[in-house]
Amino acid sequence: MALCMRKSLNLINLLKSKMGLLGTINPSPWASTLSRHHEFPVPAQTAQNLGSSDGDWIVKAIVLSSRRFKWTKAEKQLISRNDVDDNKVLDFPGGKVSFTPEMRFIPESPEERTRCYRVLDGEGQLIIGNNFVQVSKELAVKMYTDMVTLQTMDTIFYEAQRQGRISFYLTTIGEEAINIATAAALSIDDHVFPQYREPGVLLWRGFTLQEFANQCFGNKFDYGKGRQMPIHYGSNKHNYFTVSSTIATQIPHAVGAAYSLKMDRKEACAVTYFGDGGTSEGDFHAALNFAAVMEAPVIFICRNNGWAISTPTSDQFRSDGAVVRGQAYGVRSIRVDGNDALAIYSAVLAAREMAICEHRPILIELLHAIQVAEKLEKPPVADIFTDVYDVPPSNLQEQEKLLKETIKRHPQDYPSDVPS
């Protein structure tokens, strides 16, 4: 070990003499040397070699470290103790890490779950003391109108699919506020990378009901020329990228587009939507890390209703939803009530400003209130057979008996809170 250290010191001294940087590199302490950024004067000869004749020319150099370890604003905020003893901290790429004599593991979950931002209470009334962005009467009316229009369109097309007139359809029932409120907070210049439950964003941007119908029926006026499944909308005019069936593939695409917008100095960001199931895909994790490292102006919007089709979140992950995953990757995050249009609008508006002005990704997790209804006690099994006859006929009595016996034989296949 001592031999290796002596050889390393000799190598550094050789480098210092060759580079003309004598006295600018201090090999002790080692941890500090390997990761710290320095400003130092460059000798005249070296400056000439670099294309400058000024002997006092200053160059910012990273000693034995690369650009990717340069501190970001978020990392600088982590350094709250600048006066700590150098012997008690490790000056590691990304910021100082304090030493401790305690062997303490980070808990698998916080004592308190991340709180959910909301503006309206369960009755639709404003919560006193809440901070949110005021909306004009005209904007509020348009938001409400588009939510009703979206729900009506869903009903018509869903019934057409059940009739066999179109082959496929998915609704946005219960997610009208997410669609319309997020769209209202964005600019038409922002690039949208949807999943398949965000037609409301396209509706808000001016896509007509006829254009929706053309795509679902795959006629000659369909912009995709009938090559896509129904509801796989796309529109260059509205900066709405074509829907992809494959779960989560749109997330890294959005980050790449956001980085391109940043390089072109555009006053716009990329926005991508996905469900809680999408966070279980590798694309989600790669995208968040990519966005954080490259400081891409992208907004990740996760719709978390507790279920990925039929898979509950308890079977997907043990973390506190998606919001804490953003923090783990160095992405500023917030949890919002997904049924509160004013809260969603305020959060997305703030997120867009931060993404564009500060060149940073933002993660917004939108929780749905269906969990409240889901946790309420189910009605008794017997209620299935009541309210029709004063005296149930024998066939219904037989069906009720058979159902109760089936539940008793296979309790794992039925909700545990169903009264017998």
C-alpha cells in the first residue's frame, strides 16, 4: 500500500512539472483532491499553448474529474454545513458527505407519507388558507365545458365499441380533471407525449370531435391513414405525439425532446403522461435519471389510481407511490389530488415555469380519490337478489345459496369485506 502511494505521489509530481502547475495541486487530503473543482492561474507558456498570451489567464479546471460531476443547483442545496471539519466529511462528486460513528440504515419508508396538495375539499369548496392560481371566469367555464365534452365523447365511442362499430376504445372516466386542467396550464408550444388516456389534452388544443371520430373509425380523413388502433391519436399541428400502446416508451422520448428544446433555447418544455404501472417499467427509471443528469425541461405526470389494469400498486412497489422516486433521482416532485382541477392547474403551471426557467425536470403524481370509495364496506351478498320481488322466486333463492357457497369455498377470489 505504501509503495503504491509513493508511486502515485511521484506520478502527481511528474504531472505537475510537465503541466507547469506546480503548487496548484495538493495531494492531501486525497478525497478532496479527487473531486474538487479548482480555479488556478496558468503560466504564460501554457496559456500560449491554449491560445492565449495573457499570463494571468484563468481557466476553470476539474482535477481528475469530468463535467458530469459538476454540481447542480439541487446538489448545492444539499450542502447545508459549509463550516464542517474537513476531517469529518468526504468531498465526493455531487457534494460533501458527513461521516458518522453510528451504523444507521436509511429506513425503507418515511414515518409520514408525502402529503397531497389540494385546493378544494370533498364538497368542492375552497380550503381556507390554500395557495393556488386564480382562474378567470372564462377559463373556468372552458375547463368545465371541455370536461363535460370529453365525458360525453367517451360515452358515445365506448358504446360504439361495444356495438362492434370500432374495434377498441378506452375511456378517461374519472380523469377528466387531469386531462383538462393540465392542458389548460400548458402552452401549445409544449410537446405532449401521451399514454392513451389523455385525449382531453388534444381536445383542449383544438382537435375536433370529427377528427377524433376519423381516427377511431380509420377512414380516409384519419391523419394516421388507418394504420393505428383506435384512440392512438396524433397531431403535428397540436404538438401531440402519436400514442404508443407499449407501456412507458413515451417517457424517455419526452426527455430526449425536452433536451432538444433546451439546446435550441426554446421557451417550451416536454410533457409526458403515464400511469402507476408505467413506473414499474425500466423506461421510467432511465428517463428520470437521464432528465435529472441532463437537466432537461420535462414534466412527468403520473396518474396513480392504485391499479395498473388489474394489478394493485402493492404488488408493484413498496415505495410511497411515485413521488418519492423522483426525489431519489434528484427530480423535484409534488403529489396532487387528481380530482381537484384547481390544484392540478396550479401545480402544472408552477412546474412548467420551473422546468423552462430553471432547466430542470419535474415529477407530478396525481392521486385519484377512488380509493376512498373503494375502502368503504361492500353491501351484503343478499342485496343482489332483493328489491325486485316481494318474495324471491325459487331460482333466485337457489342462485343466492350457490353464490354464498362458492364464496365460502373460494374466499381468496372475493373481497374480504363483503358481508355474507
